[in-house]
Amino acid sequence: MLDWHAGPAADQAAGLRRMFRARPARAVAFVSGRESCGRTTLLVHTAVALAGAGESVVIVDENPGPDNVHRVFGLKARHDLLDLIQRGQPLQSLVQPVAARLSVLSAAGFVAAVPQVDASTAAHLNTAFRQLQEGSSYVLIDCAAGKGQHLSPLALAAPQMAVVVAAQGTAITTAYALVKRLVQQRGREGFQVAITRAGSDREALSIFHNMRQTAQEHLGVRLDYLGSARVPSVDHLADALQGSLSQSVGTGDWFGFLPTAKGNFLPSPAGATLVRSS
């Protein structure tokens, strides 16, 4: 468990109030071509560093496994994003404080139940996540790879995507395959890249440069370097996120949930419409 003490209850409440003040957040989905690449560890340390620097951070935890974000902080998820969709539960009640300026929102149940969204659900999510972004500085998603390595609607809707790549042959191959699929199927034009488990900064940069050149030549897409991290460690990308992401605010900074063109939709108890998984 990460040694990150929440402090007095009053500090938690103050942090939650700050989280929901009117300020747009930078939203970044942390994705990887495979698990066990240090993605969750890197995201958690980045979030803690950002909060320590005075930024309000919400982590969206998609992972149901034993090593997810909640487990790192010694928490048990009390609610899930699925409660908002199925039961109309207020977003604020789903966000679980960890410490001042740092909170977690579980989305594992949502990701498992809603692999795709229809127009009504997309509109509901756009409203909810706009509210989340207006009240925080950063929204960081720890993305779980679903069946067939497909990403969740949350990951696909995020305006920024950080691809976490372990410095191993198969990990590099699967990460590039993920980028290729997102470019060809989703039309995404740019990615941030973070390298983990490299023996040195030089090795990490070499891996990145090879990936960037291949992506430019074969996909016509831009890759930007966030940095490298040794895992396990206390390395983080807070400085990189604060420095490399543009501070201008525009329509491209918001989550953009789009309905699935075709699907077999399943009505939820609250009237929201979910997609029946195959």
C-alpha cells in the first residue's frame, strides 16, 4: 500500500470542495498494449506528485484486479461510475477522497458492463465528465485493456492519451499495435509516450525515437515523449504533464463520448440505455 495519509476529515472535505470548483482539468488516459508494464504504479506516483504540487487530481480506476489504484491507496471502492448510469447517483457521491487534492473514482463496473455507449448514455457521460473536469486540475484514467485489447469508452473519449511502454520487445510491439489500431479505427492523431523498465534514459529515448519514426513513416501520426520511469520506483511524470500539455483551453480539451453506430442496447433500471455485450 502506498504511504499516502489522508489527514483529518476536514482536509478531505476541503480537498473535495476544491476538486469541484470551476476550473477545467487536463484529462489523460494512461493506456498500455499489455498489463504488467508499470502503468498503474506510474500513474499513482504521478497523481501524488501533482497533488503535492498543489494540483487537484481525480484518478479514474478502471481495473478490477488486486493491484488496482484503490488497493495501492488501501481503499475499497464504495461506488462505481455504473451507479451514475444505472441509478442516477450524483457524481460527487461516487468520488472517494484519498487526501487533500487527490481523489479516486471507480469505473471497473462501468467498463465491464458498458463496452459501448448509445446516444443517451454518451450525453449523460459528457455532462458528468464535464462537471468532473470543471472542478479539478487533472483527470487521470488508469485504463484496463478489455477483451481483444480493446479500450473502454472512457479511454477513447479522453482528449489526451499516454501510452506506457515497457522496454521489452513484445511490450514495444503490442504498444505500437495499439497505436496503429487507434489511428486506423478511431482516427486519433497524436499520443504521449512513456517508457518504463529501461536500463537508462538513453535506452528509453532510443526506444521512443524508433517508435516515433515508425509511426511517422507508416501511420502519419505524431508521438511525443513524456519521459521514462524505473518500476518499481517513485519516478513520476508530473513535471512532464505540467510542461508538455498545452495550457490553452478549447473544445479538444474536454471528454468527447460518441455513441456506437450499431449495437444491441439494453435498458437500465433508471432508463439509461446500455449496450448488451456479446
